[in-house]
Amino acid sequence: MATDSTPASLETTMENEDSPHPDILFTSVEDILVSLANLDKNQDVFCVGDVSPETFRDIEAERDRQGKKFGLFYQPAYEAVIITVPTLGHSNMHTILYDMVRDSLRDMTAHIGWMSLSTTTFDATNGSSGQADSAGWPIDSRNAGDWPTLVVEAGFSQTLPSLRAKMRWWFSASDHQVKMVVLVKMDASHETICIEKWVERPNRPGATTTRQVTRAGLRAPEPFCDQSINITWTGPAPIMDMSKQDRTPARFRVSGAPLVIGFAEVYLRAPTVGEHDIAITDVDLQNYASLIWKYIV
């Protein structure tokens, strides 16, 4: 749950996380496609450096022309494009969690006013561009050209610092229209899944860090890790040595649950009768982890 402040060590790390680390420098779109075709089966991210805005649009156009399904996240300040590869494990991580949120909205009949935006491209005014793994917004409060209120980003080979860089981009590039970003990171070597829920809060009085300034001249809100949840395998043997059938929910330990999605935060209005905050429980998260790990081989 919320704490008084983001730890200083995490804040310092966050200041140095944004710079991508390219796997290759751009030579041609065809070389990128060849590299993607030869990735490890569980690799879900690939970074290309030396990418100008014009080159990025060429990559985007060729992807669309060939009907490829990978997502693009472009940072012109670093001349880098982060390519998200929708492996089965990656897709399960964000889709199943997002579906839990949508199912909860359906249970309170609030899904009628909610729209999912998973494959939508969002372009920022500085030339950067991103696609969420999963995202959504309340229909009555959003128009064409607006940004989602809820974003879910997942990573298998993608690092947690890289996911946090995306999180900060969503808040900043949307001019704070994005209200909540949920990050999901699987660590196969430690047999854990980490879920972080990030929101924004007013900049602390007296803060000395250099932050974006709002149009009103006030310091912009800062991203804040409101929840951190860990789901850990506790089975009798390493999970990769266990059969699919033996990766049961009861063999996962959850700490930090429930994951709470504030109704008013993402729906942009107070809940009415029958509506409430969404709580994804320990049991939900045990089932979630079991489903994901069943398809990691």
C-alpha cells in the first residue's frame, strides 16, 4: 500500500533509468526484422539505436505493411526505438491482469462505459510515441486524441528499469491524463513475478530534483510507487522442472496483496451505487501466476 515516500535509492535509480541500451544500431528495416525473427523464444523486447524520427516512421510503416504484431516505443531524445515482441508469456502477463480489471467492472455493470485501447498508438508533442501492452479509458470522459487513464506494461526479458522508464513516459507524455500505470515483471531466475502500481502525487515541497514544470509554472506531479506485490514460487522443486499440471496456484506465495485499482482514479468520477474500488486478491494473484507459469517453457 501507499507509503510516505518513494525510497531515496529508488528515486536516484529512476533518474538514471531512462537511457535505453540498444541491441543493435539501425542499418535497415530488413535487418531489424531478421533480428526479431531470430530472438530467443522468451525474449519480449529488442532495442534499436541510431533511429531518427524519419527512420522510426519507416519502421512503423513497414511493420504495418507486413502486418507484424510487435509494439513500438520511440524516444527521439535517445534516437532509440524499443520493440515489444508479443510472446505468449508476455501477452499473458498483461492481458490476464487487465482482464481481471475489466471483469470486475463487468461485475458492477461499469464495463458498459469503459473502452480498451491495447493496440492504439499515442504520439507525444515531442515526437516520442508509444503503444501500451493493455490500456483503457472511461468513454464519457475521453475523446479522440485523449490518452488512457489506466495502462498495464509487462516484461519478461525487458528489465524493470526499462518498464519504469515507460511508466514515466506515459505520465509525462500524456500531460498527466494517464492516472495509473501497472507494471508486471517476471524474473524467471528467482521464480517471481513483481507487480508495481504507480500513480502520481504533488511534487514534495522543497524537492531539489529537476522535474517537468506545468503550464501554470508549478512543478508537475511525480510518479509514486503506491503498491509493490511479489508472487513467488514455493513448490518442492524449481518451477521449470515441474510439469504444467504441478504449477498449481497453492504453490505460489503472494505478499503485498490485494492490488487495488481505485475506481475514481481510472473512471474519473466517484462510484455510484453498486460500484467500488477493484481489489485483486491473494487468491486471484495465485491463479494469475499459475496461468502465466504454465506456458513458460
